[in-house]
Amino acid sequence: MPIFRTKNENFFKKWSPEMAYVLGFFAADGNLTLGKRGNHYLEFTSTDKDILEKIKRYLNSNHKISSQKRRENWKTIYRIQIGSKEMFNDLFSLGFWPNKSKTLTYPKIPNKYFKHFVRGYFDGDGHVTKGIYKKKGRSAFSKLIFSGFTSGTRNFLEQLKNNLIKLHIIKGGTLYYSKGFRLNFSINDSLSLYKFLYKDLDSDLYLTRKKKIFESYLRYGSYAVVA
């Protein structure tokens, strides 16, 4: 007997914090596909199974999360695929289409939900790194933190950067190409981005490991460490 798959087919019809987050994550790590028989699918992929579990829950889905490991030393990739012509068409109307990686359209996002969309995109195609460095001629090490976003579409990152500047979230950022387009932020802009993404957050829709990197840096501050 076939298993009846559930999903909230109205999920992408109305903006909400949850919808904005999932849309942002979809912009980064989602795709629309058409089956050989004209079936319509949306799918999400990630190396973090826990975030797909959260997205699955908010979509009211009982679809299976599959896993694949292409090479022995590579991370496991998790994937959830949902068949729905209705959701497919809603995402298409929002500016997404199959094989969007190099033609990603920046959707019209209400300011009220912008932070949630950015947090979703950050959890999919964002990065944050902390470390220490020592200036030449000095014995002390200083802590640093960098963050940013990647995309196959330069225009998407340009519009994202412009909106972040317009809303006074960041002051700068460097946009360049290196196996894809990258928008990187220095220490001050990275900390501003952290406050924007997580301040007064009353939702569990975020990737824990990335949030913890910011908080680890803040916990110990930017003091100098003597070698």
C-alpha cells in the first residue's frame, strides 16, 4: 500500500518569518525539478541533517530525508524531495526555476522578513570563520572573525549587499570571484551581521554550528593572546 505524503501546499503563498527563512535556504540549497512524466518537485540538500529536519517540520512534511556519501572522505549529503505542482508554481512565481545556480533571481522581500530570508540563505550558502593572527614584529596574537556569502550569480550577491548597506546592517564587504562569487565581511561587519541575524530571535530556524562560531568569538572577545 503506497504511503500518503503530507505537506503544506500553501506554505509559500504568504510571507512569514518561517516562510522567509525556508525561502532563503531554498535560494541557497534548493532546486526545482521536473520529472519525466511531468511531475513537479522541490528539493533541499544540506550536509546538516538537523536543519532539514526543522524545514521538514515547518512544511508539515512526512517525506523521507535521504543520504548520500559520494566519496569516503567527503561529508554525507542529506536531501529531501517533495512532489507538489502547487508549491513548485509558487516558488516559480517568487522568481525561482530549475537549474537556478547561475541565474538566481533576487526576490522582492518585505523588510519585515528580510532578516529571516538572509538567515536562511546564510545557513545554506554562508560561512563564518574565527581564528588568531600575529602582526609582524609583535609577540601577541589577536583574534579575528570573518563571514560572508557565496553564489553562482553575481547580481544576487550585489543586491544582497546593497540591501544590507541600505538597512545599515553592514558598511562594506568585498565581492569577488573564486570558484563562484563571494561576498566577504571583516570583523566589524561580521559582528553586525550576527546581531542582525540572531538578535531577539524566537525561532529554532537556524543552523546551530554557525551561530556557535559567532558566540564563541564573542564569549572570549577580541583580546590579545600572548604567545
